[in-house]
Amino acid sequence: MMEISKPANPLIALLPITLPFPFLMWYLPELSPLEAAFCVYTFAVSYAFVKSLSTKNHSVVDEMWSILPIYYVYIFTARMNNIRSYIMLSLVTMWSLRLSYNFYRKGGYRGLEDHRWKVLRETIPNPILWQLFNFFFICATQNALLFFICLPAYYAPKGPLNAIDIVAAVLFLGFLLLETIADNQQWNFQKEKQRLISEKKPLPEEFNKGFLYTGLFKYSRHPNFCGEISIWWIFYLFAQSFNLSILGPISLTLLFQGSSNFTEKISASKYPEYKVYQKITSKIIPWFSQKWPQ
């Protein structure tokens, strides 16, 4: 988890990401949606790789993660001009604002690097191999994932709204609320724990283990991951057909499985009781947990 620090002005960090917008507005009528989206993808990969080389910070894609989907969904829905396109763009915008704020309040726009990249970098000591991993996975693959999770907007039908649209919109908002509550619980826990430690005060019982295991985290070790994965599976429903865009939620699910495994390996090495937590609590899908052993 990224350390909690003083938030920075996100406009400074996000300014380069807005550069393609005037280009898109000028050339969008002359480009197909896929061509325009590919231009954004190419810029994002190039920008992330060059900035990671110059700053030695490999969390650049994190800065763009909540912003780029708005570009893609706007591009894919611009020609639809119907209520379905407005709903899809509005839902993704709400998702973007929520995630951007959560990233911002943790100091994510200050150039801080996710601690997991440092741990992973130690397992790939060869600098050439690391930069190959940086380009092909961190920059190219993660940006491709963002492209594919938005692709249902390209395949969405142009006809009137139907029951699938209504169900998808309601479920999207429901899981967005789940993710918001989970992130707030984690934020409040980490902030209070750091306050107690900095003031050298004794830690109450719920902080002794070092990690959050109450609230939504009593039923899932990663309820926020559950919300995020579910959101993009639900977004796929708007396509209302089996198509290439299913690669988005599939890839995201696999990414979060690998990410959670890696994160939990780090947590288990830091907190002795985390392995017990793993045994008694569901990993991602919320479920009834077992009691802590006495």
C-alpha cells in the first residue's frame, strides 16, 4: 500500500496526460474510434516509459489509471449520441473521480512509487531485464488492459435502453459504493494507526495486528478488489454481446489475482498474524469469516 503523505496538486502531475485531448478534438472526426483510441494508447505507453526512465519511478501508470478510461469511453461513445452512451460515460466518470480522489489523498501525485515495485525490482537485479519488464508489462500491458476494459463502449448497441442497461447501471453503482466504503475504511485505519505510532501512544486491540481485519475486511481480505473487478465485468454487460472486449475484465481479474498474491506475500512477512487472517477470511469474494483462534 502506498504510504500516506501530504497530497500534492494533481494538476501538475496530470497536465502531460491532457496533452492528447486537443489533438483528439481536432482529429476525432477524421479518425475511426479505434484509431483515435490507439493514438491515446501509444501516447500513454511512451509517456509512462520515458517518465519512468527519467524519474526512476515505476508508478507512472498509476497516475494515469483513473484518467485514461474517460478518454477511451468518450472516444468510443462520441458517435453514439444516445442515452446509453451518456450513462456509460457518466458511470466511468464517477468511477474516475472517486479513484482519482483516493489516489490523491494518499499522496499519489507526488511522485511516490508503490513499494511493491521496489520489492519486485529486487527480484530482477539485471537492469536490462528490468527495463524490458518495465516497458512490456508495466507500461505496455497495463495500458493495454485499460484499453480493453473500456472496449465494451465500442461494441455497445446503438438502439434504445433495455433491461440489461438498467441492471448494469444499478450494479455498477452498487459495487462503486462497495469499493468506496472499503477504501475509506482502509484509509481511516492506516491514518489512525500512523497517528498513534507517531505520537507513541499504545495501539488499541484493533490495531495490534498491524492490518485491517474489521468492517468489510472481516468478510474479504480485499473487498476493494472485489468492487473493482465487479465494476468492469458489469461494464462489459453494456456490450450486450460476446466480443473481444471480454479480454478486459478477464485480464483485470488475472492482474488482481497476481497483485493480491504478491501483496499478501509482503503482508505475511511483515505481520505474523496475517497468515491466520488468510486462513479464516475469504480472499476477494465477501463471505462469512471464521473466528480468530484464542
